[in-house]
Amino acid sequence: MTSLWGGRFEGGPAEALARLSVSVQFDWRLAPYDLLGSKAHARVLHRAGLLSDDELGKLLGALDELRAEVEAGTFTPELSDEDVHTALERGLLEKLGTLGGKLRAGRSRNDQVATDLRLYLRDHARTVVRDLAGLEDALLGQAAQHLDTPAPGMTHLQHAQPVLFAHQLLAHVQAFARDVHRLRDWDLRASVSPLGSGALAGSSLPVDPISTAAELGFGSAAPNSMDAVSDRDFVAEFLFCAALLGVHLSRLGEEVVLWNTTEFGWVTLDDAYSTGSSIMPQKKNPDIAELARGKAGRLIGHVTGQLAMLKGLPLTYDRDMQESQEPSFDAVETLLVVLPAMSGMIATMTVHADVLERSAPLGFALATDVAELLVKNGVPFREAHEAVGQLVQHCTATGLDLHEVDDEALQKVSPHLTADIRSVLDVRGALAARAGHGGTAPVRVAEQLEALRIEVAAHEHWAAATPA
């Protein structure tokens, strides 16, 4: 058994302790990042005069071999390996003998795992953004096809005012764009290297945390070694970003579920992105949208669990922090499963523009336009609101729509209501009238679409870049 500790112990750990302590079954995901850190650390030891040129060459060669074997799956952890660090040191010892043990000088598993996890999350944040940009592109594609499609805009899930369907699709893109902004902003704070902090106090060996940070693509080295090994803010913040992204995916999923119902009939999902029933042969279910809703709860749970774990820990490293890893891995893997599925579902769904257009004026959705016309005619909005409310009440009682009320009945409802209100009882006119900044007028929505195309292209560019 290769162990990174135990010199002061007379016996090995109890089986129950070993089973609780072992983490290699999940932290093996950190192996590529641990090997990157080991190469940077080897160079630091060489510059400090603790490794000869020949020893450095052999170590770097063995680390490269080990990385290739890890990637190929020919080197894997064993049951006796406690964690990823132990497994990889075993691999070095097998290749180099005692020379492999020299690499441990000047570092601790405490600063190693903090570094590895930052590297993993910074790398995978870009993968998440790449897939999120794919969903944004799918929404932009649907919006481009529906720049002239009126739809019912809703509040409280009740018809409120007409909007362009493209406007509603782009509202989701705006939320996802904020998710990208958060991840990019998070990355700036996560770009701090803990390597060189040792267990908690730094090292008496002449290691150089600043050069190590630069080699690993970090913006700086941690200024306080105690904070460096105990900080998991970057995990909690990443999990929050993931949870809020999950909430936005859930909201889009909920809308797709509604749009796909017989009652709404706004969209039909492609067969490739739907499932059926084991008993009802006619069913076509929006499982992707529903699973997106469900996964949001999982992501929210990760951030709350992380905060609860961290809230009572004293400085510096405590083994509780091992619980930072699995939620991080699961959050990443959950998003990387959900995002491509959502992208495909959105890109391939058929939007029934005729249904949307017929539904747009229902529920007296043009009532606000009547009230605003009265305001333009000098009526205080309080009075205008009351008059139009009474008109809606009259229409409800008589079974008429707003434009079907005759002039005499309008005047009976309110003297403010004259025949000219019919001039605004037109969906397309109502849409065009909302041409203020951020409004649903076709000209404004087209501008928003173009601006978002530029922004999403920037998201894709950032996702493709190496962390630095």
C-alpha cells in the first residue's frame, strides 16, 4: 500500500476508517489537473536546486507517461489508493523508484486538492459555457424565425398583453447571458493558485508560488497560505452559478411543457426529443423539459449543502472539505447532460405561429392599449383604468369582445370611451406601438436579436479559450 502518511502510526487504519476516508472513486476526475500541478511543482523544485537536471527530466517524462496512461485508461486507481494524489504517487514510484518520492517536498495534499479543484472547475466552466452557448444559439434561431409572430404575453399565467414570440424567446437568452457573465466573473476570482501554501503555513523550502501560478494559468498566487488551503468560496460560488443556471433552465422547461400541451398548442416537439408512455400509445411527453425542472432541485441542493458544510469550520483545512468535490463534479456533469438535450429540443421544435397569433388578443389583452389611448387624450390614468375595467366587465357580461361593443354602449360604460378606441384594438398596432427601449415592437426585438448574436459569439470565444 502506498500511503502519503502513517510514519508515526504503529498500525494501519481500521477498515471502517478506510472506507469512510477513501475518495479516489470520485476524485480520480482530478488526475489530469493533479499531473499538471505536479509538472509545475517539479520545475519549481528544480529552480530551487532540489532536483538535478537529470532528475527533472526523468520526473517530467514519467509524469507525461502517466498522463497518457491515465487518458488511455491503462493506469487506474486501486482499492488501496486513498485518493487521487496517492494513486498518482504510486504510479511515479512504480516508474522511478525513490525519485518519485522527491516530488512531495514543499507541498501538501491540502494545497494540491485546492489547486486541482480550481483547475477542474475553471476548465469545466468553459465547457458549460460552450454548451450553454449552443442553447442560446437554438433560441436565437427560433427567435429569428418568429420576428413577426404575435403571441399572448402573460402575467400570473393569464393573458396580459400581446408580445412577439421572438421577444419571449430572447427573454430566456437574456437570462442565460447573465449566467455566462456570472461564470466569467467567477473565473476571475477563482484564478488564484493555492499551490505553495503547503499544509497551511507555506514551506521553508525555496518554492516559488508565483511562478507556479503563472505556469498553471492562474492570475495570481494566494496572498495568505492559511486562507488558500481553507478557502472553498470558489466552490460555493460556482455551485450558486450552476444552481441559478439550473433555475433558468427549469423556467424554460416549464414554459415548453405548457406550450406543448393540448390546451396551449403553441409548439410540437420533435420525435427525437420526446418520449412515449408504456401504457398509453398516443402519448408524446416533454421529458427533457421536465427533467430540466427536476435537475434544478438537485443543483440548488448542492449549493445549500456546501454552505451548510462550510459554515462552522475553523481554519484551516478540515476533512469536511472533501465534501466540496462530489457536488462540484455532479453540478458540472448534470449541466453537461441537460444543456445539449435542451438545445436539441429547442432547435427542432415546431412553433405553430397561427395558433399564437389567434391567441394573442384573447382575454381582453388589448385593454391596456385602450387605457393608454385615453391617457393620450388627456384622461388621468386612474380614471382611464377604471373606465376600461368597467368596459371589460360589460364585455364579460354580454359575451362580446372589446371591438364588438357599439358606440352607444361605450358611452354608457363611460363618457371617456368613444368610437376612436377601435383604432388601437389591433394586435400588430399594439406591438408596433411598444417601440421604447426593451419593448416588444418588431424593430426593437430585431435590434435585441442582433445584439445577442454578437454577445453569444463572445460567449463561444471565451469558452474556447484556455484559462489564463
